[in-house]
Amino acid sequence: MEQQALKLSEVYGQGKPVISFELFPPKTDGGMESLFEHLKELVRCKPAFITCTYGAGGSTRERTLEVLRSIHAAHPKMPTASHLTCVGSSRDELRGYIRRAVEAGVDRIVALRGDPPQGETAFQPAAGGLSYAEELVRLIRDEFPALGVIVAGYPETHPEAPSMAKDLEHLKRKVDAGADAIVTQLFYDNGDYFRFRDRCADAGITVPVVPGLLPVTNLTQIKRITEMCGTHLTQKLVRRLAVHGDDDEGQFSVGVYHAARQAEELIEQGAPGIHFYVLNKSRAAALICRALALFTPVE
Ligand SMILES: Cc1cc2nc3c(=O)[nH]c(=O)nc-3n(C[C@H](O)[C@H](O)[C@H](O)COP(=O)(O)OP(=O)(O)OC[C@H]3O[C@@H](n4cnc5c(N)ncnc54)[C@H](O)[C@@H]3O)c2cc1C
């Protein structure tokens, strides 16, 4: 019989910073090959678990499952989580996906609403589908009680939310529906995280609020990503990156230095761990984990 992964409350309850890595499903076979090369290095950092994102409208569904299945085959002891969004799926289709994810060895689901399809501004649930992540959390809790559930939190407030207070209210509802942990949207100013964590505590949210960090490796790319997700880049970071012009290695060094400083301060100030958005590359995250000796033994 397969060994059951620890519950998320146990993973985050050991008083040690918990490292997790987030991958995305590559579009091509070449991308898959490259990902599995980088995965070897990432696994050496002993993360507590690895997650794989789920593309808009389920467009990457098969690839997401393939990535998770392959991680399980190569590293059977490594707990995994599949991201899942409500976009374009009925309740039955969501159930069907979760069953397949469990067969692929997944222990946890990152339960999300997802974004409206490109060109649309408001989220429309699919026929027979769900409108908010909260409903997906409830479905998983009711029908797949053995799975851990992670939800998304937004230190700088979700771009569609009418106010910070309302967004927090909605986050609390996701937690009350049964989420075990919150992973945050990426941010570059730790003050945003600390204020968010305090607001969560004031609202009575007691599950771990895990900071999500994306080490910048390229200024053009990060400007596009942060604009998309409504995160601000600090002026100091932008200035430092810009100094390097087209020098990729220079920009990489700045990004790693900034993320390492962020991670160090976050851990010192009691963050439960760091969730690294690694964008299928290992070098930045591995450097930071080594430099700060951030390793979470799998067992
Ligand atoms: C850690 C993390 C991982 C992610 N992974 C993926 C991924 O794999 N694939 C992908 O496509 N996207 C992913 N995203 C992006 C995410 O899908 C978008 O940010 C999306 O716009 C919101 O999803 P959510 O789960 O936070 O939604 P929700 O929690 O449902 O919130 C969406 C909006 O609705 C509001 N709201 C919530 N509940 C209610 C309610 N009951 N009444 C009224 N308003 C309400 C909220 O305030 C918010 O503005 C990820 C984001 C994060 C932070």
C-alpha cells in the first residue's frame, strides 16, 4: 500500500520553514524533457511538496496530469498537488478530474476559480459549474475528504475585488469551507505580505498563510507577469534590474539576491515557509534554498 502523505496541518505544524515548488505543464515534449532535468535539481532541495498549475479552461488538463504522474513515478515519496480551476467545467467534470488526479498520485488540490477567458472581463461559470473557489473547496471537502486543500490569497487584493475588506471576507469563506492553507500571489515588497498576514489573523483566519515568491530573472518578463496579476514591483528592484540592460546574468543575480533577502526576512518574521514559483527552472530557487539552508525533508 502507498504511504499516505502528511496532512497539510502536520506539514506546516513542525516549526520548520516548509518549501514547496510550483511548476507549469510544458506545451511541448522538449519542454517536458527540460522540466524533468530541472526537477532533479529541485528535488535535491528537498521540498515538502511540488505543485503543477492547470491551464485556462482546462487547456492543459492532460499535460498537468502527465507532469504529476511522471513526478510520482520518478519520486514516489514526493507529495504533489494539482491546481484546479472552475473555468469551463461542470461539477461532474471537476469530480472526474479530481479522481484522475488521485489516480496520478496527487495528495492535494490547489482549488481556484480561475480567470475569465481572454477577451472577457467577468467570470462566467460553466453550465452546471461553480462560480467561486469557495464552492470548489466545499466540493473537495465533501467528496474527497482525504485530499489536502490549498487556496489562493492576495496580499495586494485580488484585482476584481470591490475592496480589500470584501476580498478578505471571501478568503475567510474559502478557509471556513475547509481549506488547509493559503498560498499567496507573488509579491516583491514583504510589507505587503506582513500587512496581509495581520489582516488574516484579525479576520480569524488561522491556517498557514504561505508567501509565494517568484525570483525575477528578466525585467521584461516580470513586468508582463506583474501587470497581469496586479502585483507591484518596487522602484528599487526595477532600478537595479534596469542597470543591467540586456545582460541576462546581471538581471538574474539581482533577482536571486532580492528573492533571497525576501525569503530570509519572511522566515525570520515567522512565515510558515516559502512557495517558489519556479517557472520550470531550478537555478534561482536552488541557489536561494542552498544559500539559506532551506530544506524540508520529504519524510
Ligand atoms: C497560488 C496561486 C495559484 C494559482 N494557480 C492557477 C492555475 O493553476 N491556473 C489558473 O488558471 N490560475 C491560477 N491562479 C490564478 C487565479 O485563478 C486567479 O487569480 C483568479 O482570478 C482567482 O482565483 P481564486 O481562486 O483566487 O478565486 P476566488 O477566491 O473565487 O475569488 C475570485 C474573485 O471573486 C471574489 N469572490 C470570492 N468569493 C466571492 C463570493 N462568495 N461573492 C462575491 N465575490 C466573491 C474574490 O474577492 C475575488 O475578487 C493562481 C493564483 C494563485 C495566487
